Amino acid sequence: MSSLNLIAPEALAEVELSHEEVRRYSRHLIMPEVGMEGQKRLKAASILLIGAGGLGSPLAMYLAAAGIGRIGLVDYDVVDYTNLQRQIIHGTKDVGRPKLESAKSRIQDINPHIQVDTYEVPLTSDNALELFAPYDIIIDGTDNFPTRYLTNDACVLLGKPNVYGSIFRFEGQSSVFYAAEGPCYRCLFPEPPPPGLVPSCAEGGVLGVLPGTIGAIQATEAIKLVLGVGESLIGRLLLYDATTMSFDEVRLRKNPNCPVCSENPTLTELIDYEQFCGMPAHDRSEYSAVAANGEGGGTAVPQITPLALKARLDAGDDMAILDVREPHEWDIANLSHLGAFLIPKGQVVNRMSELDTAQEIVVHCRSGARSADVIRELQQHGFKKLVNLDGGINRWATEVETELPTY
């Protein structure tokens, strides 16, 4: 792979390695593909990571250890117990701590010779170009479609490589989208999937070691881009299946009619990506509230809080409780003692005969998203007495039955 000239010659000329850094990077320096010049390129490089979670954890640690001179982190979340199974940059002591604070501390412990910049904000169309501009490479470690399209389009507009990774259950994929040399993300996925069709990792789960595999691949691709060695994943989509321990590859071509990276693009500025994808990009998004109220193309979904539901059940109101999670989630925690019954989301339409249209039905899932989708679907089949448990069984366990586990 020829060098993409990501590092300006004047920036490289100013870089020196201390004696301590020479010792630290000695296993790089004795490789002819890296050497002193390559290690100086790594030190001169700047990489922005979108997300300090599952993919961001191995990415940040390996890039820091490799000697990337400036690492930026964009995240606004705090460490939760549910993160610890895969987000290895954080520890038990960090629960409740801002992820950026925890990640920066760990990175600086790995390598005090690098600069770490943090941006504790949601990535939006208003700030993406400004955040991306100072960095040579952008790495996408997110788990939602609005941010993926936003990251892609901002990278195309700024002429920067976008090192992409995605994970779900036992499967992952990675590529490098760089419009100057090959296709972009929109060339592969011109349109997002319908809202609710693809579950998130929070809904579908992810094998804890999977982000380590994909994140390490992304880190490798970023380092290769900086060094200008090997054959990058530009124009290739790498598919990984942990159950069979197999890798497959799909060749990608640039779409001559791509709205953002073609010779005559129709998209020349960033748009509203939540509206484009029909889903919120983050839990601070105003779109989630708008969608829940039936605006922006959504159907109104009546909500009930756990405390309000408990009050009505205590008062003797006749309410059925429909759980639309998967059987293995039911095994974690359920409301069977309140008469709840299970019909997984994908089976609800075929089993509508089991539901009484005359009875008020409270629908719930883990956090409220899947149950809202089910209500919209049932409303289209004539059901009217439906209400969504706001926050799902996790909120119920937090506010009502604290002896139940959350997940």
C-alpha cells in the first residue's frame, strides 16, 4: 500500500524520539516496515475515536501503546456495570465515572508520552466537522446508524479516512471508507434499515471478546494507514464469525451515483441523520421524545411509568402484561408473579389471537423500545387498549421491585 500522505512533512520533521521512547518502541524500531521513520510517523499522527465503549476500549489502548501521538475521544456516557463484560478500558472501580475520565486515565497509564483530548458531547451535525478537522484519521466505534452515516459524510466532506467497525452477538465487520481512494459507507449502504429491524447490542447482546477482535483490526488498519504499509481494507469489507472462527471478504466498489462521494454529489452538507434513519442517535437526543409522541412519522405510543402501573395493579385494575422479549431474557427476570406472559416480538403478529382486544394490555421489553414497536404494529391491526411500560423491566426493577436484577 502506497502512503496516503496523511502526515504533513513539516509535522514529521519536528518529531523526535527520546531515549525512553526508543526503549518503549524497540520492537517496532527493529522492524524494517516501521523503523525510526515509521515510529516518528506514528508519533506525528492524530486519530479521533468516536466512542469509548466496546470497540473504543481496545482501539484506544492499542493505539496508545503503539505511540499514536494524539488520540481524541468523543463520548458523553458514564461507566455502567453492563459495560464491564466487554469495555475493558474501564474497571469495576470506574462504575458511575464518566467514560472519558476513566479512558483517559488508563491511556495515560499505558503511555504518558502521548496527548489525549476528550470531548464529552454527543456527536451531531453541528459539531462533527469541527471535531474531525484537526485529526488525520477518524475511527467509528459507534453502535447506531445515525452516527455511522454522520461519521461517513463528515469524513467524505473533509477528505479523511473512516476506519469502520461493527459488532453484534458473535459477528463483526470492518472496513476503511476513504472516498479519495475507494468507496464510502453510503456506497455500501445507500439507505439505513427500517427503524426497529436491526436490534442494538443492548437488545441483542454481544460476545464480550468480540469487540476486542474487531477493535484490534480497526487499530491495525489505522496504523497501516499512518505507516503506508501493506494492503488496507479500502474497497474491502471484512466479515468475522466467532462461532466458526472464520473470516470472509466482500469486495466493494465505488457507487458512481453515491449522493456524497460521487463526482456530482447531491449531498454537500451534513443533514439531520436521526430523521434520515428514523431513530435516535443517543439517549440525550430530542428525537427519541419526538418519536415517542408520534411526530416525525411515528405513531403515538401511550406510556405508563412503573410506579403508575404498580398503583393501578394495587387498585385492582384489570390489565394484562405482555412481555415481548426473548425467552432467554425472560429467564433473567420476569413479571410472571404479576400474571405477565411471554410472546417474543417476532411472534406477536402471528399470535394476535392470544390477545384480548377488549382488555387493556401493558406491553414491556427490556427498556421500552421493542415494546413500543410492537404497540405500533398492533395498532395497525386494530388494537386500541395498549400502553407501553416506560423504561421496560429494567426501570421496573429500579423503581418498584429492586430485588429483580437489571441487565
